Amino acid sequence: MASKFYSIFSLKCPTCHRGDLFPTGSFSFDRPFAQYTHCPACGQRYFPEPGFYYGAMFISYIGSGFFCLGVVMFLRWVLGWSMLASFLVLIAIVGILFVWWFRVSRSAYLNLVYGYRPEVAASVEAGTLKVAPPETVNQT
């Protein structure tokens, strides 16, 4: 269970892999940019400094660029669709996946900075950590 991919794609805390990063579901358009200030399970701060998530923008930009190129090339060259149809489908896909990709980019950046700590996860499982309930921050 102590896997970076698990933590990134399930949007869990990079330190304990137990607490959620966001108060709403992955494909929720209700408060899409709301994020906890710290892990509800272990207390790991999710906003260690102002401007921390600028690095996540680069992950999002690179990943979405390759994804968009891949989708349009597949639809255009493999399926033989017109350029207009390819871009309309791409816009629909990106519109649906936008919130999820925003969150995965932040999760990936947090996992680059912080590592899994089994002793913290064990403390969370044992219930020996007392953590204050997290607040949510709306960041765009």
C-alpha cells in the first residue's frame, strides 16, 4: 500500500497514505479547488509555503500537453476523424477531466516533495496521533 502511484492517483497524503488531500470526490464539481490545509490523519501540512504549488502547474502543463497531442493524433490519424471533430472531442474530454487533472498534478507535486513515512502511518493506524480537523482552502 506504500506506493507513490497509490498516493498520487487516490489523492492521499504523501506522508501517511491515509488522509485525503481534498474534501470532495475526484470528479466533483462542487468546490473543485477546495483543498485541506493539512492531512486529517497525520497532520502533514499541504501548504508549507506561499506559492508552493507553482511546480504543480508545470506538471499539469506538460502532462496535459502530451495528453492533448495524443488524443488528437489518435483521433485524426488512427480513426481518420476530421480536425474539427478531433478538437471537439478533445474539448469535451478536457472539460470532464479538468478537475481530476488539477488534483492529480497537485498530488504528484506533493509526492515529489514529501516521502512516505511508515512510522507515521503506523501511528495513524494505531490511533496515537491527535490531529486537529483540517480547514479547507479554495485555491485557483
